[in-house]
Amino acid sequence: MKPDPRHYQIAVLAALLAYGLTRLDFEVTRVQAVAMLTTALLTQYLCTRGFLATSAFDPRSALISGLSLCLLLRTNSLELAIVAAVVTVGSKFVIRIGGKHLFNPTNFGIVVMLITGHAWVSPGQWGNVAFFALLMACLGGLVVTRAARSDVTLSFLAFYMGLVFGRSLWLGEPMSIPSHRLQSGALLLFSFFMISDPRTTPDSRPGRILFALLVACGAWYVQFRLFRTNGLLWSLAACSLTVPLINRLLPGRRYEWSRPGIGSLVPTEVAYETTGSDRRSSRGVRVVASHAPGLLRFLRIQG
Amino acid sequence: MCAWSHPTLLAFCGFYVSKADTRLFNKASQVVLVRSDDRTVLTMANDFKGDLKEFAVVVPVPTVLQRGQIHVGNKALIDHLDAYSAPRLVEYFDENPCARPLYELSRAATPAAMRADAALERNAAKSLGVTIEAQYTVGEYDILILSAQQSSGLEIWLRDNGYRIPAGASSVLSSYIKQNLKFFVAKVNLKEQAKLGFSMLRPIQVAYESPKFMLPIRLGTVNADGTQELFIYALTQRGRVEATNYRTVKLPTGMDLPLYVKDRFPDFYRAMFSQQVKKENMSTIFTEYAWDTSWCDPCAADPLSTEELQQLGVFWLNPSSDPTPARANQTRLPVALQPRPQNVFLTRLHVRYDGAHFPEDLVFQETADRTNFQGRYVLRHAWNGTDTCAAAARYRVELTQRRELEAQNLALLTGWSVTDIRSAMKIASPPATPTPATWWQRIWRD
């Protein structure tokens, strides 16, 4: 049986947080980090075993969300940090469509906090050492865990790099500029730990590639046309809204942590059931449209 | 007109100077960035002391500026901002341990300069794809706002009009043109300058509305000789400003230092900054000060008055709400006596850069962080009494250790030799720590 990729992710994120706190002057206090992690776990526990009592308590995803929050979210207020952790993990159980959560929890939590105006993300706080170490760890992770959904990460990186390099080529900028822009720890965290979330990405491979393209274009637009920061986060949150539609047009088998797979395309009519945390909220059976347009059929064949 | 025939084109935020003009090379620029929502007021200061007809400044700007969007400011305001936010020394006096702190302060060295200015003539520019969008004389400056379709056209036009363009500038100009930026070009109008009677060039201020919160530094790195120094004073409503495309870190602060640093504080500040730049591989921007401008603790200079802030371009202030500025040399005021917040937060950023380490323009964001920060270094004067109580004996032992720690701190911060520091402090090297006996030495002791 393949190892659960989340164990590797937790180890990488925890090491990164320790390095960030001690060496990179991350503007997050230890108290804040502990509070966010504890709150994330507690929220997960309450939602699964407490008042919702839907399934077994599994701390791994909540831990990843908590660690990602510590790495990305900055605020002066301990209360807000705690609220962020509750919103992040809570969103998984509250905002659901078709029996699964819609937003990547960390992405949702951060975007909500950004809207409050009292929190921010510091995308520039990564030194070269941290960047390259994280890059190695992330790429290593792909190999070690043979993550089933690395396609979304790799295609997103390819699209985004294409857009950033393409713009610089068009502007006649030296290549040191796009290279510098891509040397961002926040971009890696986003690509390997956020957009790759198998539970919130489309079910089929063509769907995920389309999704990656949408997110990359959105992020580029926010960053280079609107000149706003955090384009990646805004774009992912907005594009997540299209996932149900993408799943409808390009259906695939839903991902389960216990049964990792690439989500091969399902026959035009399929019935499947969900397990684990989805047991309660799922309607169990879903019928997919039987007549997909020609282009989509083509994409399926490619996938 | 021939007086204008060879101005050297200086790019904002650094500058390049032709070889003949290296004598004019100023390595530091000071910029005040006032920003709220999408509105920006940019003030550029310089202490250029060369021949005024010798230089020109070019600043890429996001929009065509109208006459009313350009203003000539007062250098004293930036000097005040500098003095208020500079790293500072604080002194404490030990009290009699047998029977503690008031402090005074001295302030840090202040940075230097920048350059600004420009020159041009209105020509038949259309054929080169260069449009003179506007031209004004503001104070002692002749100002042109140019737009261009091709960098080659702009380059030719600038050369034809007597500007020296360094090799390599063309591609940078080209990328700015494609981003639809305009070029603000200023030179000194000697007649106006003589009429006004200012001996130094005053800062140029421009106000514009654009989502871009950035400083263009690339033109300045094209032909630069070595590194350049840039001080950015960001005045915002919500909180601290940081770069989004480079690391922003705080200067080390709060260390105890040897007393002799008091007389060498500017040296210390320069050495300490260089050492930090080295430590961060020159790829980092340093926060030197972040504080609500209505007060300070301790104050290296009085906080700026509402009027001064308004002159610097802080446009959201209500003139009737001028709080009483805190006084210099004050200690912390009781909360009730603290002046009302002016809702202006100052971030002082300091960066040493060159093209290799800072390939792209600086992009900033305003955060919600209102945590106060200052570069502050502590001098502790020893108690020299003759009392002989047990506490005094203990104090004297601790004092020796403290002196050594101060020497180590200074060496670590500045990279100076700890031996030299000890000798300047007139303290002995600490006795070498005896090497612990190895396990076998502990077996046979004969």
C-alpha cells in the first residue's frame, strides 16, 4: 500500500515552520502558532466526533491546514488567528456541494481573513535557502509519495511559469526578473500543498488540468493586470467555485485518502458512493450527464 | 541653450552617471511614499551638489501628470522624518546596587541623498513615436511628461535632446513603455532657480492614482557603479509597509553596546548595516523604524506635526485635528497624556541594492501590522560607588561579564574585531575556558 502523502507533507511543513520561526523572522509568534494548530485540531475533532459525529477523528488534514496557516497568515491579533483556524477547518464541514467541501480549507480561511483587513500574507519572506530547500522537499515528495494528484501541481506550475516568463519575454525583460518572481516559497506552498488538495480539485485529470489553467490565468491577472498582491490565493478561491461545473462536464472518480488514484474518467453514466467523512452529507449516487460536447469528449480521451 | 546640451540623465531611485561625472556620484536616495487606497504621493529628495545644468532625472510614472499633481517640497521635512526615524542610542545609568533608569538619547547618523532633475527641449518628436504629453515649470524645475511607442524612439529623442543614455537602458525603457508607463523628466531651470534663490535642489513631489504600489529601481541599476543606498519612508493609514517581492526584515535591535559607541555612532550604524546586508546576501530590505507618527519613545526628534505631514502629502488628515506633538527627550507619556493618534503610520525601509541582487522593481504592500519597532541600542553606565555590601560585590562580578557581552554584541553586529573592541573598552580578554579533562585523563590522575 502506498504511503499516505499527508505524513510527508506534515513533516515538511513542520520543518519549514520551525525554520521560518527561528531563522527567517516570520512574523508569527510561537503562542500564535500553537493557538492556530490547537484550534485547527480541536475544530476538526468537534466537527467529526462532537456535535456532528459523522466519522472518525483524523487529525492529519487539520494539521496540514493549521501548519499552512502558520506559514502564510499574519495578524497582530491572537483572537483573529484563532478565528482563522476555526473558519479554515470549519469551512470543510459547512461549505459543501455534492457531498464534498468546495474550498481548500487553508485558502478559504486566509481569503476570509484578508477580507477582514486585519490580516495579511507576506509573500516575500522567503530566503533563497528556504526556497530551494522547500523546492527539493516538494519535488522529493512527489517521488516519495507518488502523489496521485501531482498533475494539478505540475500543470499549474507549467501554466503559471509560462505566463510569467511569457510576459517578461513580451516586455523584453531580462530572464532574471521572471526567475526571481518564481523563487517564492509562497508559490511552492501554494502549488504543492494548496491547489494540489485532492479533495477540492476536480475529479478527472482533464478537469484538473483545466482547473490549473484557470487558476494560473486568474492569479496572473490579479498580479499583473490588477496589480494586487496574493493573486494565487484570490484566484484559487474564485476558481474553486467552478469545480462542481468542471466535475459535471469532465467527471471522474472522487478521491479518497484511503484509495489514492488519479481519478480516471468514469463512464458517461456512473453511480458511486462515498465513504469516510462524506458518509452523512452525500446523496450517495450521482448521475452524470450523458451527452458531453465534442471538445470535452476529446479532452477525456486525452486524459 | 547649449547650457543644456549635456545633462546626464539620472534615473530615479539610484541613478546612473556618465563616467565623466563620477564626481557627482551620490549613493543614497531618499523617498517618501504616502499611500492610501490607490492614491500615492511620492517625494524624491537629493543632496546633489554638482553643477545644476549637469543632471536630469527620469521617473517612470503610471499616468500623465497634470500641473497640479506636481509640487516642489521642502527638504527640511525629509530631514525631520529622517531624524525622527533614525536608529537611536539610549543610555541607562546603573544605580547603587546596595541601596536605577533614566535615559537620554543621542541619535543616529542620517542618510544622505539622491539626485533629481532633467532636461529636454520640445522637438518634432512625433516621428520618433515620442509624445510630449505635457510640460511645466514648477519651482526651479522644467518638467516634461513623455510617452513613447518604442524605446529606440525615446532613446534617440533623449539623445537628440542632449541626454546621455547609458548602454543597457534601452531594454528597460522598452519594458516600461510596453507597460504603458509614462516618463517624468525633470531638469533645473537655472533662471527660476536663481530667482528663487535656493542653494540646494528641493524635493520633487508627484501625486497620482494607480493600483501600482512600487518603486522603479531598474533604470538606476543599469549602469550603476557599485551598490546604491535607498531610504524609503512610507506613510500609511493601516500599518507597516513591506516588500512583496523581496524579503523584508527588521534590523537587530535592543542590544547592549560598549559606552564608546556613543562617540562613534555613525560608524557603528554604517558598519552594522553593512554587516547585516552581508549576512542576508544583499537580497533583503531592512525595516529600521515602524511607528505611529503621533508619538515616539524615546524620541530622536519631535514627531512631525499635522502640517508637516500634510506637506509631505498625507492627504487623509483633518487639519483641525492637529495633536500636540510629543517633545524630544521625553520618556513614555502616561497613556492619558499621549497625543491622539494621527492615523499615520511611518515605516522606514533601508535597502542597499544593485542590479544583480535586485533584478526587479520594488513592489510593496501595506499590512495591518501596527506593532511599533525601532532600531535602538543601549549604553549602560556602570555604578562606580565604593560600597562594600554583598550585592555590590556581586554587581562588580556581573559588570565584568556584562562588559564582555557588550564587546561580543558589538563584534557580532558590526563584524569589527573583538580584540580591538576590548582594547577600545579597556577591558581584558576573558580567561580562556579550561578545556574539560578527557575521560581517560580522569581515570589516571597521577
